[in-house]
Amino acid sequence: MRYSEFLLKFLIGGSLIVAITLLGKSKYPQLAGLAVLFPAVTTIGYFFLISSEGVDAVRPIILFSIYSIPTGLAFLISLYFALKYFSTLQSILLAIIAWLITAGIILFFDKYLI
């Protein structure tokens, strides 16, 4: 991969974070929550993956991504409730642990049962 591609990905990712931060401070902070869920990184990732690997190689990856949606839900639900009782950093760490546990369960089922 060329350095220009890395730079492009870095700039896009940084721009998204700045945009989400600005939306969070706007008159409608709910837009920040919606923007976080916009599949910008997913879109860019799949674009580059399809460009390099081809459609047929990426289709199983897309299907696995669909199976992995519960990891995002586990993260968000855990973060929502943890913020009531813990600091921001602790809440994020707990949400990451919930994500990891859910991902582990999905990987277990994918490898051994499907």
C-alpha cells in the first residue's frame, strides 16, 4: 500500500472525528450520535478491500460483518449503563470488554458451530 493511501485514510478518519465533535457541540447534539453510526469507515474500508481483493473475496467478509452487529450493540448498551456508575474512561473500558466478549462468542460460534 502506498503512503498516499495511508495519508488519505488518516485524513478522512481525523476529519470524521472533528466533524463528530463539532456536531456534539451544535444545537442538535443528537446528530453526533447519528454521525458516529454512519458507516464512513466501513464504506472506505470495503472500497479499498474490494479494490485490492475483488468482490468474490469480500462477500464472505461482508456476511461476517452482518453477524458481528451484536458487538456494536454490546458496546453501546454497556457504555450507556456504565456511564451512570463509572468515570468516562472506566465506562469506555467496560464497553470495550463487553465488545471483546461478544466478539469472542461470535468467533466461537463461527469457528465451531457454523
